[in-house]
Amino acid sequence: MDPELEAFVPFFPRTDLTDPVTARKNFARLAAAVPAPDTTGMDIEDRTVPADPPVRVRVYRPHGARGAVVWLHGGGFLMGDLDTEHPWAARIAASSGAVVISVDYRLAPEHPFPAALDDAYAVLTWAVGHAAELGVEPDRVAIGGHSAGANLAAAVTLLARDRQGPPIRFQLLNQPGLDDRQDSWSAVNFTETPWFFRAKSLASWRHYLGGGPATAYAAPARAEDLAGLPPAYLATAEFDPNRDEGLAYALRLLQAGVSVEIHQWPGAFHGSQAILSAEISQRQNEELGAALARALAG
């Protein structure tokens, strides 16, 4: 493990997800300890997207932005909100120069699949339809997220393709959880890794699926056909249960004719980009912004 990251491991609580209310409180406490982002040079506004039910979003608009990304937070499908994601959404807006539309999607287990996916798709549809109002071009709207949010981003691209829905310029997938079967080498063997480990991953999937069957829209790794999806940047971490399913998905995208940039971060663990004082974490965050900027400018 990267020495800078290893020094922080004792400060990560080994939480489980059996009690979602407590898990959310702990998650919010960790997010509140992250240094505040620099939001000079951008306008920030809370909006409500008309849907059934309506979806809250927070829009980060850097001055001079041309493209946008619908951004979906992590948190195992049952943690996170606009406030916990604020440090990351603002940093992505600043580093990419893109409008970031952070989505407050509904959380499991109270709202299992497909609630979060429906919210994400509704926001994508709204973003493309209101591109002029957002100050961007409708063909420069991407989608992305961390972890569970990256799952939702990948699922939205499948849904938009299959419904012939809004055009998506790019998908930005950071440490995605894509496969409910959890039978990859990393998913089976990483039982003691920092922050995210096998038992936590299994609990996350149980909450999200709510006892229902897993379709490709819930677990994109189950999709038989990945052709016709937008170009992707997919990042994985060496000590992450999600690592192998992410790499396998990236390879399948390539084999389906989808252009993919893959970055496997050695020495990193799931969520380690949150440790902003570590040099490797700074590079992880910078690369997410740079990849998005390249995709929206091309």
C-alpha cells in the first residue's frame, strides 16, 4: 500500500451497513472533516428537477464552462447526499471547467432499485433538455460518479442507449461497483481492506436490490451487449473489492468497440482519493478532472 495512504488507515472506522441510519451519520461526519473546496470562479445553486418524485440537485457552474457532467455520489447506494458530495463535486467542477450537476438520488434500503437509477436518468434528461439554460451545449453532457455512483452512471448509459434517450458524451467511472455476483478474485479475497471490504460490499448489494433480481440496469456487468455506449474513463484501486469487476468491464467495453481509458492505481484502496494530503490522492482527483475536460473539449 502507498505509505502516505497507509498512515491514514487507522483513522478509517470499520463500519458495516447493517444499520443504515448510523452508517449515514458516520459517513457525513467523515465528509465534514474534508477541507472545504475553493469555489471562487464558479456559481453554485440548488435546484429541483421535475420528476416523479422531484429530484434535488446542486449545480456547480464554473465561469466559461461549455460542457456538463451529471455527477452521482458514492456511498454504497445507501449513504451520501448533496452535502457529503460537495467537496468532490466542487473540485471536479474546478479541475475540469465543466458544469457539475450533483444528484441527490433516493437511497436504499428505503428506496431500492430502480429508484436511484430513475432519479439519475431523470436528471440526465433534464440536463440535456436545459443545456442552454445551464450555459452548455447539449452534445457536451457527460455522466459520472464514484463507486455506487459510478454503477448508476454506467447503468444510465445502458438505459439511454436502449431507450434511444438523451445523448451522453462520456462516462467517467471511478472505482465502480458493477457486479452483484461478487465472484471476482478481488471481491472474494479482499475481506480486510480499508474502508470497503467484502462483507460491506455484499451488504450494499442486498440493500440496493431489496430482494429483487439483478438486471443489467442494476448490475451493468450483467449486460450482454456493451456496444454503442459512450467513451469511458474507468479507474480502479489496487486494494479494492471492486477492482477486478471494473477492469473486466473496461476490457468488455473495448471488445465492444467503445473507446476506454483505464487507470489502475497501485497502492490505493477504495475511496482513497478522499485523503487530500496524499500525493497519490491528489493525482487521482486531478486525473478525473483532466479526463472529463478532455472528453468535453474534443
